[in-house]
Amino acid sequence: MAVPKKKTSKSKKNMRRAHDAISAPGISTCPQCQEPKQPHRVCANCGTYKGKEIINSDDI
């Protein structure tokens, strides 16, 4: 089994982990109600997607 010959320094370890950070999801505005929503998803406020009502406003 392979074993490292030298200890990995804190700097080298943190540079390797630099790409592992979690980024915030993208936010766009709903064209119907102007509320913030995630792109390519049904609006949680008014229930529309691409100008069509997907979820009845009575159900929300």
C-alpha cells in the first residue's frame, strides 16, 4: 500500500481543497410576480413556469 514519505503541509493541503467550496445557487426573478426564484424551476410564490400556470394558486 502506498504511504506518503513526507507530511503534507497545511498550505499544500488548503490549496488542494480550494476548489471544494460550496457556491451559492443562482437566483433570478419571476417574470410574473417579480419574486426571487431559482432558474429553470416553478415559482414557489405564484406557481408559474415559462408564462404558464403549473400549480394552481389555490393549492399554494
